[in-house]
Amino acid sequence: MKLKPKQQFVKNIIKRHKFVMLDPRGAGTRNGKYAEYLLTKFCEQAWKELGGERRRIQVCKEKIEMPINKNLSRKDKGRFKDAASSTVIEYDRVCRIDGRMVFDGECKHYMDATMFKATLWGMTRLKEIHSSVKDFVVFELQPAIEKDVRESLLSHSPDIRCTWITLLPDRKRSNTKKITTKEYFIPIRKEIVEQTLEQLKNLLRPFL
């Protein structure tokens, strides 16, 4: 029996995850790049399920030039020729609808406290020049910090609205129990795939 598109997507994600984690040919993608790949696929599928046109959505890595001098006028933003007055920040995945930035997604195998502090800084800087951006996404494979720790860190950035997605929430990251071995491999559960799609639909729905 032919599967419905959503069922096929779930099956493909589960199958792809097992290949990337356990097959030697997938070794080169077992890092943040795999998380970037997954977030792109999830966003495209969520948008498709909402009925959005494929040509309207773009999800890709972006390098964005930021002013160091916060007092620069709006007219001067985006014209930073002098390296001393600007810096370039690379964002793992920026989702745009009709060219408009919807959210920045930071993709990691795991997001620890130090990484998250740096991520919050990057999100804050992005919001300074793209004030229309309301949401940010942390997209990780395994958890590395407790919920109360990340909420404490977020409390210092009240303007940041962050959606946290963990695909393998059942076991905290371990240096000894690596999920790239058959003994400790963790499959992606169907309900987590569906939950992730719903979270992303909630972010994308206002832009239909």
C-alpha cells in the first residue's frame, strides 16, 4: 500500500538517521552538518503540509555582516566596507519566506551551555539589524544541558523567543556511549518526527 506523503517523510527520516549513524559511508555527516540537513528537510516538509508553495521557502546557511558600532544609522547598515566597523557572523540555517527572514536555526549534534551563550549573542545581534525576526530555533540531536539551565540563560535575553528541538531526547550525550555504535544507537521515534513538524508549522503558519 502506498504511503501518504507525511508517512513517507517519517519513514525516510528514520531510515536516513540509521544510515548516517551506523553505516561507515555516513561517517562524514555525523556532526552539525547532518543536523543542518535535517532542519532543512523538516522545514520544507512542514511548509508543504501547510499548503505553502515550494518556491516561496528557502532554508540555507547565511553569512550576515553586522555593525560593531551600534550607533550607525539605518541607512548605513549593510554598507560596512571598513573591517573595523563590522563583523561577519555565519548562521547555520536561515529560513526565509518570499525572501523575508522568518527565523535563524542553530544546528548542533548537541548544544552545551557555552555554545548556547554564543548562540544567544548571535541571535541578539541578528535581531538588532532584523527587528522583524521574532523566533529562533535550536536544533540538536542529543541533549547536553538541562531545561532549567537553558531557561536561566534565556532569562538574560528577554527579547529572544527560542524554540528548542531535540530529536533524540531519551538519553543525554555521553563521551563513552556514542550513538554511532550499534550498541548505543538511538533511533528517531515517529512521534518525535511528528512533534518536530508541528513545532515548525507553528513558526511558519503566519507566513502562508
